[in-house]
Amino acid sequence: MKKIVIFASGSGTNAENIIQYFKKTSSARVAAVFTNNPKAGVITRVQKYNLPIEIFTKSQLFENEVLQKVQALQPDLIVLAGFLLQFPSNIINAFPNKIINIHPALLPKYGGKGMYGMHVHQAVLDNKELETGITIHYVNENYDEGAIIDQQRVALSAVDTVPTIAEKIHELEQEFFPIIIERILNQSI
């Protein structure tokens, strides 16, 4: 069975969705969740599944401590699900083409440092975009610049607001992120 390690910084809705999805399959399971935020909602969400949770500091991430813990788990895929820190090169180099991220816009638009969550949705609204979506991509040393794996789109209208855009994106994330993760894992047999 393939193993997934999730990194998350926030509420954990995507992390929980991934955990639930793979509980129903025999193809993979989530082995652990890592977070840099000791107050993150993901901690409460993950506890009910009796999964290991690793809470670490930014300095631990950029030293070898987190890398060693991840290596001990031997994951087939590392999934960033709302993880807000730039991912360190030591982990990227140890797991080439095995780290993916989800971004709440159609990259290359609205990516880069500081472009996450409501900041992205506000930019989409301010620029009067006719559509937005999600991008699932490989992680490299630069924010949101790794090779694109998949994009899913949703139409916008003149009555959309930042909260309605956020809801549309959340629906896409919940529907497609686990499916794309499973597809990636199946390709790496």
C-alpha cells in the first residue's frame, strides 16, 4: 500500500478530505500529517483518525530534523494541502517529483509569495476574471512554479464575491484533489 504524508498549516479541510478518501480505498493511506502551526485546525481534524501529527518550527523545517522524520516514513508522495511556508530544498531534493501542492487559482496567474487563500480570490475578483480554478502542481524551490499536473476550472459571474469564489474553489478542491493524488500514485507503480 502506498503512503502519503501531508503538510498543512491551516484548517485542514483538504487534509481531512484526503484522509477520508483514502480510508475508502486499498491503494494508499495517509501515514502522517506535518504542520508548522501549533494552533492549526488540521491538528483537531487529524486527531480523530489516530494519525501521527508532527508539529515543527520553521527552523526545524529548514534543518534536517523534518527531513529525517519524513524519510523514516518512506512516503510515496508528499502532499502540501494549505501549507504556507516555502518548501525547503533539502526535502525537495530527497523526494524528486514526489511532492505536490494545490493552488487556488489557474497558475501561472495569481501565484507566488503571499498569494494564498483570500488574497488569491481578491486578486481574481479585482481583475474581473471570467473563470478561476485550482492547479495541482509539482513543488520546486520557487512558490507555485513547479510543473502543472492538473487544472480544474469554474466560471465566474458579475455577482461573485470573494466568499462565493472561495466556496467554488473549495468545491473543486474537495472533488478533484484526492482523485488527482490517486492518479499520480497509480502512475508511479
